[in-house]
Amino acid sequence: MRLRSTLLSLATLLAGHTLLASGLPASLTNRIIFTRQHVDIRTVFLGGSEVPITVQIRDADRAINHPATNTVLVVAEQAMVSIPGGFETFGPEGSPLWILPQSQDPALIYLGFSAEGFPRDRFDGRLNLQLKSVHGPGHVFIWQADAAGGLDLRINSRDGLDASDRLEPLVNGHDHYNVGFTTAGLYELVFQPSARPLGSEIVLMGESVPVLFAVEPLPALPPPPPLWQQWVQDQWPGGTPDGVLQPEADPDQDGEPNVAEFLSGTDPRNPSNRPRLKLHPGTGLLPSLVFELPVETDRLGEASVILESATNLAGPWTAVTAIAPLGSSLRWEDSFTNPPSTRFYRRRTQKL
């Protein structure tokens, strides 16, 4: 039985989808996302650079090289097959294996390994591309189907990685392999290239380069903690008494509760760094005062602030009219038909 033909024929029976940018964690959506293109993991010679050999991602359809750290290679869910009997090298019979095949499937990335552009007149005929480490939820295999239908397994992370887990790209050559993953999720495969110059016994070592794969379906990420919770964790280490952490607490005794410092982005442990309410005369027909309070606008969903005025401290207190925010400041305007000789203001901030 030929492993390649058996697994790929099973793959054609499985439905799937292609991961879109919106399906990736937010931290990865600024990368170049490959889903169905012809892509190479390319060993590149940089000439006079201090580290002259590196690994880049080659968009073969557009003839463009990209730094590997700027890319993510998507293994679509339809790449998943069930391991048939007789191929327990990859895992128990019936367990899943996601395969980017060495023969082209238009629904998947067509992944090659190449050293095209590497100078033939300066280096020995074959290079070395070693897989140094795998960071991810499962194991990784890279292999070819040999002429007799057996496995020519080049890389197997299941039994641990050593110097034998490598590919040997031909200088200025290009080849394709099957690349398999045992579990869905994000994988970082760290490759280190090396080459031996002609007539030399010294091997030039390149830098270790991480290549990121996203194997579908990616597990759902837990929602980020509320901004308030993040802020509290950033301000105080573990073991701080709960009373200090409450929204209405004022640990630095500057007259501003934690929630006000949270909303304005000031330091709740430093009494000299506190929210400052600015005021200036209004420009309307009636006399008025305009108040501005700097805030972190993304925190307004978790805290609110009200400005109130009164003619004496006993009240009654009346809310001052809010006006359009200006940049990262909240604004209020208090207008007077007959300006009072004395007027009091108070600001109340509360956790939502």
C-alpha cells in the first residue's frame, strides 16, 4: 500500500474550509497569511552578512521572499485524514493526521523546500536544513513516498529530535515533501540551515528561524480578561489585600478612588499622579465653563464619570451637560443665564 495515495484518497472524502484572517488570533492577523498558494521554505544565501545563511518563506506564485516571522502557513481542516492500518508510525489507526501533500492539491498550500538562488560555484552540492525544535500541541512528520511505495521519513518529532531530523536541499534545487501534524493548533517549527563552502571543511551555520503553521480548526481562545482586571493585576502583585483592590478604595490617599485612576490612566500608588479636571471659559453666547477630563477611551465600557454642580455644598446637585469628547478627553459645559457668585462642582466615577 502506498501511504501517499492512500491518505490523499481519504482526504478527498473530507469536507473542510479555508481559514480566513478573522479566524486567527489577533496577534497573528498582521502577518502574511498563506492558505492555498505555492509556498517554499527556502534556504537563502545573504552574501556578506554576519550570518550569511537564513530561512525565508517564498511566495512562489509571486516570486517574493518574506521573513518567516512575518508569515503564517495555514493547514486547512480539509487536510485532515484518518491514519490507515499499517502506518502506526504516525499514530494509532483511525486517529487524525493533517497532511500538506507533496503533490499539489488546489485546496491546500503546496509546500516546497528549496535552495534556489544559492550559489553553486561557492558551496557543496547539498545543504542541511535541520529541525531544531517543535512548539505546538502535537507531533510533526516530514516524508516522501519512495519508489516502492514505502516511507522515506526525514523528520519525526514523535521520537525526539536529533541531528538526523533534517532535510538536505540541493544547492539551487527545489523539492516537495508530505508534511503531517497530529493535532490541530498553532505550531512553531524552528529550522537551522547550514552549508559547507567548496574546498573547505568548515560548515557555515545559519540562524535558527521559526516557521509558524496554523492547523485548523484552531481551538477557541478564551476571552481576554476585563480591562479592569488587567489593570488591577498590573498595579499590584499577588498577595495585596482585597480592600486595596476595590474600585472605591484610595490606597495612595490622593482623594481619587481606584476606578477614577483606572479611567484616567494615572498611578493609584502615587499621590502626585492623579486625574486632573481642566476648565476654561466657553465660547458660546451665554457665559459658561467647559471642563475636560483626560481618560483612556477604551476603558469607558467598564467605568463612567458624571460631573455635577450646585450653588452650595448641601445641594441639590445637578448633572452638567456632557458635550462631544475631544480626542482622549471627556467634556462638559455648564452655562449660566445669570452667573452665580459661587458654584461647586463634584466628579463621581463608578465601576460599571
